[in-house]
Amino acid sequence: MDYSESEILQYIAENDVKFIKLFFTDIFGTVKSISIQPAELERAFHSGISFDASAVKGFLGVDKSDLFLVPDPSTLSVLPWRPQHGRVVRFYCNIRYPDGTPFEGDTRLILQKEVEMSAKKGYEIKIGTECEFYLFQLDEKGNPTNIPHDNGGYCDLAPLDKGENVRRDICITLEQMGIQPEVSHHEAGPGQHEVDFKYDEPVRAADNLSTFKTIVRTVANRNGLHADFSPKPISDKPGNGLHINLSVFKNGKNLFEQDSVADEAKSFLAGILNHIREITAVLNPSAGSYDRLGHFEAPEYIGWSRGNRSQLIRIPFASDGMRSRIELRSPDPSCNQYAALSLIIAAGIEGIEQKAVLQPELLINTFKASEEQLKDLEALPHSLPEALSLMKASEFVKSVLPDVTVKALVEVSGSSE
């Protein structure tokens, strides 16, 4: 909801707010936070709150390390798991230099710009995410173990599913923060779960996903568990995916409506397929990401189909009208969702502008296909070094992400390989 600064200051004064957390993310999407007192909020709105950017991966060096956090008024939310007397609220922030100019490595700002450019071209993008995670037991010292919380499987009920109450608490907390989960259930892996969200505009969808991860970790810890969003927590079990659903609207019409998928929608899909190899290092930024791809319904080959879950992109049959969409199945939750959505949207819009031709629908099940059937199919990168090399050489990626971010992704990811 959009609030004016004066309305927010009044709310803070009248609702027993004692702490204000300023959220931002590093280049890998990890949430960082600075806390301020209510008396400092007006200064934060006007000039920002400084932090040491040299201490944040991929930002600035020590020779030029001051950046400032400026709260986005539309992201005000009470943290319901904190005390209700002496409340704590949070804002997501935009990042600026000392002179007030935007920091080009702020991936949230990059996404905002992509959304604005799409709107100027007449297209409104809606995003819905499906995020998977594992719950593991803690040891007697409170440290994470590799023992899953349960041995349940896909859509199992209690007592096999021991996470029902945890998911319930997660969904209730999301609703208390104004975020609408649509579906939650046990996933295929032991101790693995999934929550799906109602579609929203891209920046809010990315903010909500960031909030979701924070909530899941907090609720899990309160239940004596550890939440793991890594792409492959258990080597021989399903990995964690982050399926991204996209709808494209023009003049109020969903271009992906099932009865008559528009040519622009096909070109949008084609644009993503054309650039998917170059952007995979952002969608799948860890070495474990490539252990997930190609196994347990995680795609390996570049293709699309209607309903076929073995494909990189599918058009779900279980959607129609305003809910019609495509589902990109390769990303995982370790990605920076702001950077990932920026690249996906930019690729799709470029596809529309260039009238990209969509390749034929791929009707085979790639997980069971023969070598003969697969030999001519183009594959996603098979390793992080391969993906980083493709990203580094990509003029498309450089047109969306600034040099400071691309270089940092290559350097930091490469050094951790």
C-alpha cells in the first residue's frame, strides 16, 4: 500500500513502534538489515542511513565504501514475530551514493527500471513464485544437522508430514504481513515443503519472496528446526526449485490466454529461451545448482511445452483467463530474485521487440528420452564455471546488469567454486 512519509511517521508515533529495520540485499539476494530508532526515520527518508558497502559482497571497495539506505514507504510492515509492545517494523530500501544518486549495483533498483521500461512499451508483467525448502533437525547445541524433519513425500498428510503446523505458522505470518500464499504442501523430498504465491507486480513479488525466506527461517527456528533453501541439500533427493510464473498483459488483456496465445506472448517466451544459457549463472548461482538440474523434474534441456514438467518452460493447463501464464522451472532459491527477474523480463521484452520466432513445442519427456532423442537438443550449462563464462561474455546481460554487478558475480562465485 502507498503511504506518504507523513502518514508513516504518524503511524510510527501512534502504534508503539520502537525499532525500525531497514532491509536490503547483496548481489546474491541475501537479506541484510540495519536497525534505527523511530527518531531517525525522517532523516532516513530525506538523506538515507549510511553503511559500510565494502563489507557487503559485490558492492564497493574500502576506498569508496559509503552508501546510504533510503526506505521505500510502500514496503512498511510490522514484523509479527517480534513483541507487540514496542513493535518492530521493516522497510525495503533503495541504495544511494552520498550525493543522492542511485547505486547502480542495487538489484532492486535494476528491477524497478525494467518494470518501468516494460510499462512504457505497453506491457505489464505479473509474477507468481513457487518456492521449495527443506526442514532439518537441530543438534543439542542448536546447530543444523543433515537429518530431515520427517520422511514424508509429495502431498503427504500427518503423521508422515510433520511440517503441517510449521507451514500453517508460515502462511499465517505471511498473511499478517499482507502477503497472500495460495497453496502450501509437503514436497517430494523428506522434510521438503513448498509454498506458492498469488501473482503480483515484479518488485513486490521479489520483496515478498525475500520476506518469505526470512519468515520461513524464523518460524523454523522457533520450532527447533533449520530451514534450508540451497538447491541440493541432500545429494540423492530432489533439489529445491524456485519456479517463476509469468503473465504478460497488454491493454488489460493477458497475452497468454489459453484459447488464443498471442504472437507477442510466443515471442516473449522465445526471448527467454534465446538468452537462458547466458542468464543461468544468475538464476542458478551456486555450484550445487548444477547438481539439481537434470534430476527429479528439474530441467536440463532448452525447450517448452504445454503441461510437460520435464521442459524448461511450460504453459500450465491448470490456468486460464487472467491466470494464464508460463512457468520457468530452472531457477533455484539461492538466486538474487531481483536480478533474476530483471534478466527474465528483459529477455522476454526483447523477444517481443525483435518478433522472435518460438521454436516448436518439445513433446518428449526429457527425463526418459533416449540418447537419440536428446542428441540435438541444446542444454543448460552443466557447471557454474561454464555458466559464469557465458554470462561474462554476454552483451545481453551487460545491457541489463551493470559492470560492477557482473564482475562481482564472476569474482565472488568463481572464488567460492
